[in-house]
Amino acid sequence: MNVADMLLSYFREKQKQTQKEKVSDTQCPFCSVQCRMQLVEQTSVTRKTYRTVGLDNPTSKGRLCIKGLHAHQHAFHKDRLTQPLMKRNGEFVPVSWDKALSYIAEQIQRIQKEDGKNAMSVYGSASITNEEAYLMGKFARVGLETKYIDYNGRLCMSAAASAGALTFGMDRGLTNKLDEISYSECIILAGTNIAECQPTIMPYFEQAKENGAFIIAIDPRETATTKVADLHLKLKPGTDAALANGILKIIVDENLTDQVFIQKRANGFEEVREHLAGLSLSEIEEKTGVALKDIRRAAISFGKKATGMILTARGVEQQTDGSIAVRNFLNILIATGKIGKPGSGYGAITGQSNGQGAREHGQKTDQLPGYRSIENEEHRAHVAKVWGVEPDRLPRKGVSAFEMIQKMDQGEIKGLFLLCSNPIVSNPNARFVKKALSKLKFLVAVDLFVSETAKLADVILPTTSYLEDEGTMTNLEGRVTLREASKSALGEARHDWQIICDVANALGKEQYFSYSCAEDIFNELRQASKGGTADYYGITYERLRGKEGILWPCPTLDHPGTGRLFEQSFAHPDGRAEMTVVPNEPAIQKEKPCDEYPLYLTTGRVMAHYLTGVQTRKSSSLSARHFESFMEIHPETAKNLGISDQTLVQITSRRGSIIVRSRWSTQIRTDTVFVPFHWDESQNVNRLVEDKLDPTCRMPGFKVSAVQVEALDNVR
Ligand SMILES: Nc1nc2c(c(=O)[nH]1)N[C@H]1C(S)=C(S)[C@@H](COP(=O)(O)OP(=O)(O)OC[C@H]3O[C@@H](n4cnc5c(=O)[nH]c(N)nc54)[C@H](O)[C@@H]3O)O[C@H]1N2
Ligand SMILES: Nc1nc2c(c(=O)[nH]1)N[C@H]1C(S)=C(S)[C@@H](COP(=O)(O)OP(=O)(O)OC[C@H]3O[C@@H](n4cnc5c(=O)[nH]c(N)nc54)[C@H](O)[C@@H]3O)O[C@H]1N2
Ligand code: SF4
Ligand SMILES: [Mo]
């Protein structure tokens, strides 16, 4: 070794000695798979670097996608809020917690004195822990005594949740563990883009394919997910209910139903059969734009296989008939007896990190913890006892998320406590939403950053990220896991659960909101959910710590949790599933293309960004993949409209217009354009989207609007 090499090796050795490595176990903050991972923090004399490594677990088995790998970038971003901010003369200024909290209490008391208790409202989220979701419900009912609470899951899981509750009597995203996908013989993927949205569970489908499964995808676009399918039904947006009628009609006509199962376990089959007899398959072909031979192939394949699963996501669900469209897919499962046994079942692929748990414990306007009903006297009494209040004191049900915004516009709701959501970017008809929120007398936003909605707030409270906050999350399988904190809070930021308690206590409600840690809250949640549909009583931090998680229901401390649902009976009082008649046409009409607005607009996601993009647009590695929005358009359609590839276009609907860049793609239908919703302001696609709601679950129809598109040079 020469002198230079010796010196180099000496310095390398020295550097190694001074480098410190800190490893912490955590869970990805983004989607519903809740991949477990380790953050490795390396500190040397000159710099600090981070890297993320997957950790083995029964759901994602150590895999991570690009978002999980870079999640820490937003958590360490310089724009993270570290102090409460109050608006003075239109500008945000940092203030102490004491000042912020006493101002908030004063404003809430003033509004409630002038306009009544229900003039305050609460808007929550499914990206928070179970403990926090539970506290949000308690905060509205006991802290503020208002009936107006709802959450962003209304825009996400409400159609599938109501369909599951109506058909099965119970709503848990997946009725089976993910492992069962790999040995199911036929899988229908309806309006779900798993390859971009839950990428780390794709191997289950790849394995199923290797094992010989027949996979059917239903989507107006070819995506990385439809590529694994043997048959792709490229339907017209918004026509899933009719398509499912076509599949079901052929199954019934070809005698592929399981009559023994139907007789023993379901109600309503005869009515469904009669309804189907009156439908015309050629009309369904025309309506859906899917060739009858393909509908037939799907029906026969699904009907003939011994096992099968149907998975739906927002493509089917974010429609003005989302709830009943999902119920039609459940009709197919029940008619063929493919539920409650190995390799057969349903899955509503949940979305946000806690898309499942946050919809079970009282954030919904008509709900109390454990999936109890706020209108049921026994349920009210149970929860009131746990909370130490009189049942009569609990408010009744209010209205859904978007309807709360309508009430802000009408002046009935005057104040809002917003936690972990960015409704101006995520709700339909965004310009209306911004106008409605601007009318509020008082808005508090709890966030990591100043989102487009937080900009309108009077006070912004800084919260902690997934690395700093501890709590339980329930993943897409219904598996409850514990995410422990790996870092201390940034600056003066506080945990969401602390902030909720701080505000309640500033209102004089200490008696009901005194907890010393997240586990205290969880122990109360266990009692509140005990005996309910979503029973968490048997789950404890001790049972979760460092383990694989437990699937609910778990009613006792020695209960192992429930992998497969509905093996013996469904959750309705008579133990039977409820089939229902589903019309081809929705009760609430969707916009149809016309001379002025000739194209369907559908919306969704790309792998690198998350929801309204507040977090992922802060990450340099993720934003580099898509630094701006785009519009996917078929080249044939583009040529007719004089739109070149990669040029700016203006898209206009009856509600507004946005400017994005064109992207030619033969993968989309010629009558449809697609725009993701991860950008705000003039790229916010929700400025275009219609705001009609599903009559059953109040889900907005995000997936169908009518638009016109023009090259920007042609826009006057
Ligand atoms: N990368 C990424 N992953 C995410 C998220 C994210 O923002 N980014 N968000 C998470 C959340 S909260 C959610 S809810 C899930 C959403 O997960 P998905 O529901 O899978 O995602 P989307 O892209 O909204 O829609 C899925 C597919 O529906 C199709 N589609 C559009 N219109 C129709 C229609 O009328 N019928 C049918 N059958 N299909 C249609 C779209 O073309 C799209 O491919 O993803 C979660 N994971
Ligand atoms: N056009 C169209 N619109 C859609 C959809 C669609 O497919 N198309 N999908 C809908 C769906 S499925 C969903 S889920 C909604 C979601 O839409 P939103 O509810 O708006 O969700 P996010 O964009 O995640 O907003 C979360 C906000 O909370 C902040 N935040 C992140 N983590 C935390 C935390 O731990 N605590 C607190 N207090 N704040 C935090 C983030 O910085 C961000 O500002 O959008 C819906 N909107
Ligand atoms: S975004 Fe979803 S799939 Fe990707 S790492 Fe995070 S939890 Fe896993
Ligand atoms: Mo979602």
C-alpha cells in the first residue's frame, strides 16, 4: 500500500468511527397497506443522511413503494409548522400555545352563544390514528356539543362502507386476509388501480396469476393494474352498475348461480332475478361501451370457477350511484356463493393510511364508536356511559362532509375545526368550496403545513408527523397495528390527540379529555367499541407491540382476531345477506357529454403523489417524477381538437376551468380524458368536478363530469 492509499484508508476508518447510525421502526404515513419500515439516520461530522428500508410484516412482506421510501422528506421539510400561527391583518404571525388556545376558546364560545351549539362544526380525517379519530367524534359531541361532524372518508370510503353495511350487515374493507388472493381462481378488479395506489400488494395478484387465476379488470383506462388482467372491460365512465347487471344476467341465464348458498344465506334473489329478466343485454352493451362477448366472457369465467373474489375501489364508488353499484358487485358474489370461504370474498380497497379504522369510531356524522349508530337508543346509552354523560346530551346525526360545506355557504354553520384535510382541493366544485369556507366567522386548521385551505384559517395549529406521533392504525385487511413514535416533536408542534384535548380543555371540558398518552385513549376506545360491530375490546397495546397486528372483530383478550368474515352467517339480525335490485341508470343523473362539453372527465391518482399533494409535492424525489399536473388524452381525440402532445391545454366544465399539460396516450378511451387531483390552485381538477351526491351515502361523483378541452393557443 502506498502512502496515499494508507492515508485514505486511515481517513475512511476515522470517518466510520465518527458516523453514527440511528435506526427506528415506523409505518408509512401514506396508503392503507401500512407498510412497516425502518428509518435509518446516519450522522457524520459533515452531514446527516436518511434512508428507508422495508421491514417484514404479514401484509407487504417487507416491500416498499416509492412514496414510502421518500416519506421522511416531507417530515423533515423546512416548511413544517413548528409554532401556532394567528392571522393578523391578513398575515400569519407566530403566537404561543396559550394565546392560540384562549383565542380559539373565546371565538368558539362567542359563535355558540350567538348562533347556537350547532353553528360550530368539525371536519376530520382518515389519515390520523384510531385514537385521534375516536377523540374527534367525542370532541364534537361532548367538547363542542354539535351535531355537525364528518370527515374526508366521506369522499373516499362511504359508498363501499354503506354497501357492505346494507348487503352484509357489516363493513370491513377486505372480508379475507390478503394471502387468500393468491389462491383465488378468478378475480374481478373494478375501478381499482392497485399498481399505482397500493403497489406493494401487487405480488399477491401476480402470484394468483402464476397459480392460474383468471383476472378481469374494469376501468376506462389501461393502467399498470389492467396489464395483469386476462380480460380488460374498458367501460364508459360511470356505467359500472349496468355492467354488473350484464354480468349477473348472464350468470343467472346460464345457471351458474349457487342455489344452495342463496337459499340458505341470502334474501332478495327472486326480485333480482325478475329485474334482470326485464333488462336487455344489447342495451347494456350500448350503455357501457363494452362488447357483449367480453361481458359474457367475464360472466362465464367468474361463474364457472370454484372460488372468486371481487375488489372495488374509487372508480366504481366515487359516483352518484356508487353505493348501489358496489351492491351490484356484491349481488354477483352472493349469487355465485363466493363469499365466506377460502379464496372467495369481497374487498373495498381502502385508501388512506387509516381508511378503515377512522371510519369505525365516531367521526361519521351518524356514528358512535364501534360502528354504533347515533340514532339507536341502546347504542347512545352504551357510549354515553363510557363518556360519563347523560345519553340525552349526545347530539343526533348531522350531515355529510360536502353538505356541511353547503351549510357554511348558507350561513347555518359559522365555525369549523379542521384537522388533517385540505377540503378546497379535495371536494368537488372547488371554487364553490373556497367561497363557502371564506364565509366562516372562524376557522381553525390543524396541519403539518400551510395547505390551500389552511391559508383561509384564523388560526393554524402545528401537529406532529408519523415519525413523532404514536397510535394504532387499521389497514386494508382490518388489521390493527401499533405505530410507535420514533422522534420527538418538532419545535412546539403537538400531537393531534393533544391538540384536540387542549382545545376541549380550554372550553372547560377537562373532565372528559384528560389523557396522558395515546394508550389511555385506546383503552377508552376499547370500552366504547365493546359489543359493537367493530369490536376492539380484546386488542391492547401489549398485544400489538412488536407483533403482526390483530384483525377485528376481537371481542376478548384471548380472542385471536378474525381473518375471514361471514363463514357461517352474515351480520344482519337474521344472519342473511340482502341482495338488491339495481337499475342501469342512476337515480341522480350524471353529466353526459354534449355539444358544448363533449368529453367525459375522470380523475384519480399517480404513484408518486398522495391526495392533494401537500406532503408529496414537498418531497424532492417524488415531485421530480411529476412536478405538474397533466391530462391524459387519446391521440385521435387530441388531433381532432388540434392538441399536440405535451402542450398546455385549458379544460373547462360548467363550474370552472384549469390549465394543465396534455399527454397523448392510446391507453384511454377516445371519449374520455383523465386528470389526477394532486395539484392545487389553477391546476386543481376539482374546480371542474360536479358536486351531485349519491343519495344513499352522500359520496360525490368524482369520476364523471363533462368537459371541453382547447389548446391554450386557441383560448381567447
Ligand atoms: N399513489 C397514490 N396512492 C394512493 C393514493 C394517492 O393519492 N396516491 N390515495 C390513497 C387513497 S386515499 C385512495 S382512496 C386510494 C384510491 O385508489 P384507487 O381507487 O385505485 O385510485 P383512483 O386512481 O382514484 O381510481 C382507480 C381507477 O378507477 C378508474 N376509473 C375512473 N372512472 C371509472 C369508472 O367509471 N368505472 C371504473 N370501473 N373505473 C373508473 C381510473 O381510471 C383509475 O384507474 O389510493 C390510495 N393510495
Ligand atoms: N377529483 C377527485 N377528488 C378527490 C378524489 C378523487 O379521486 N378525485 N379522492 C378523494 C379521496 S378518496 C380522498 S381520501 C380525499 C382526501 O383529500 P384530503 O382530505 O384533502 O387529504 P390530504 O390531501 O391528505 O390532506 C391532508 C392534509 O392534512 C395534512 N396532514 C398530513 N398528515 C397529518 C396529520 O397527521 N395530522 C394533521 N393534523 N394533518 C396532517 C396534510 O399536510 C394536508 O394538508 O380526496 C378526495 N378528492
Ligand atoms: S404508499 Fe402504501 S404501498 Fe407505498 S410504502 Fe406507503 S403504505 Fe406501502
Ligand atoms: Mo381516499
